[in-house]
Amino acid sequence: MPDSAPVERPIKVGISTCLLGQKVRFDAGHKHDRYITDVLGGYFRFVPVCPELEVGMGVPRESVRLEGAPDAPRLVGTRSGADWTERMNRYARERTARPDLADISGYILKKDSPSCGLERVKVYPPSGMAERKGTGLFAAALRQRFPLLPIEEEGRLNDHRLRENFIVRVFAYDRLQTLFRERFSRGRLVAFHTAHKYLLMAHSPKHYAELGRLVAAVSRHSPAAMREQYRRLFMEALAVPTTTRKNVNVLQHLLGYLKHRLGPEEKQDILNVIADYHRELIPLVVPLTLLRHYVDKHRIAYIQDQVYLNPHPKELMLRNHV
């Protein structure tokens, strides 16, 4: 697989408008996130959405909050008590169905927002203390319409593990959409699945095995059924967090392709680096770089074509953390 950067075609990603620095919040302010605009903006083409502005609340506006039961909250003005629930739910269903969101490959939401918060949003019961058990109304509609879409809150992107998992899924979702936009071909599906073998194994060996059985039985399914089942299992697999142990397993598999091409000292050097990674003394990029060197040197095409080596642009440095 060739290096994935620079990106020739930015990936479409939906986003809460305030995160881009636009002054659309209730207090006429913004929540500009520099990592999103300055780093991810080099690879993503953002589709901004501000549900509260677009539903007609205006700027500046009265703040709103979720009230009632966490599983069916009302969206209510904090001072006036004005109930926006039905208008927001109707708007959210309509907005998520528009063409500009039809081909997005991810979505970044504003945390804690009663419209955009994905989880742990405050819900105020009739009496007592607020509980962080809610989901914003627009976020809930987004997740319902796109159940497999990579969706994350900007606050959680500060955790390097969550950040990498989200970005891996965004790039993978985009590749999957590109595959299925073309006329269905068993050969293309097999090639896609083969290239993602070690990426899938690094996340969920169980899903990888299930996907393998599905691809092997491709002739028993209609193209539509195959797309649906493969898409679901593929994205479910990548939603499973990778771990040091699973990455070590993949690294050892990759080393197996070199065992007859390396001398004892070279092989031991790689094993030592993998062991240091296993002990969390060095980041994943170190053993991967060393393995990639020998894979390229010996021109092992099967491994060179593995997405695991470049699941996202190396300039993002997502594998540089211990």
C-alpha cells in the first residue's frame, strides 16, 4: 500500500460549526479547535452544521438544556421554558438526510451540547441533581441515520488512543465507500479484504475471521446483502480498540514473512524492538518502521500492500505515542 499522504482528495467529514471558529454559539462565541482545523483540516473537507442556529434559535440566543428522562429528554430554554424538542427532532431528521451529508465518512461533534453531545450530556430531572446520562437530540438522529459512521466528540480526540481509533475508522470508512460506489465485483472485494487483513487483526481477530467466512461465501449472497453485511462487520471490527498485545501479534506475523530473508542478528534486532514496544518503552512506529525497511528491501509485495502499514497519513503521527 503506498504512503497515504499527501491526500489528493480530502475526505468529507461533518462537524459542529463552532469547532471551526465560527461564532454561532448561544453567547455569540465559538469553540475553535486548532487540532481539528490546523491538523485534520489538511486531510478532511468539513461540512459544518449548527443545529441550534439552523433550527431558528438565532445568535445570540437563550441557552437550552435537556430535561426529563435521559432516554426521551425535552430540549428546553433555560429561562423561558420554551420547548424546542419537536422542532429540533424534525429538523435533525431532515438535516441528516440532505445530500451534503450523504457521503461523509465521519463526524466530529461538540461535547456536552444538548443538541450535539454524543454521550454524558447533562439531563435535568423534574427534581434533584442533573445527571450526565443524555445524548443531544441532533447527535441521536445522526447516530440513528448513520449507525456505522465514525462519530466522535472533539474533547475525546485529546486522548491519543481514541483519536487514532477515530481517524483509522474515518479513512477506512472512506475506502469502503469508494469500493462500494463501484459496480460490485468479487475480485475487488477479495483484494480489499486481503489488503486490510492485518489492520482488522490488530482490532478484532474475531471479526476478521467472520469477515473471511463471509467473503469466502460471496457467491451465496446478493451484491446488496454482501455490501450490507461486509460493511457492518468491517466497521464493527475497527470500532474495537486495538491493544499493545494485538499489535505485537500482528508484528510477529509480519516478521514471519522475513524469517528466511534475515540473518540471525537482524532478526534478533527486530525481536528486541518488538519486545521494547510490548513493554511500552517505545511507540508502535519504531518496530513498524524497522519492519517496513526490510519488507521494502526484500520487496515482499503482499506486506507492502497491507493497509496496516499506512492506515492514515504518517504526518498525523498517530502511532508516535507510548
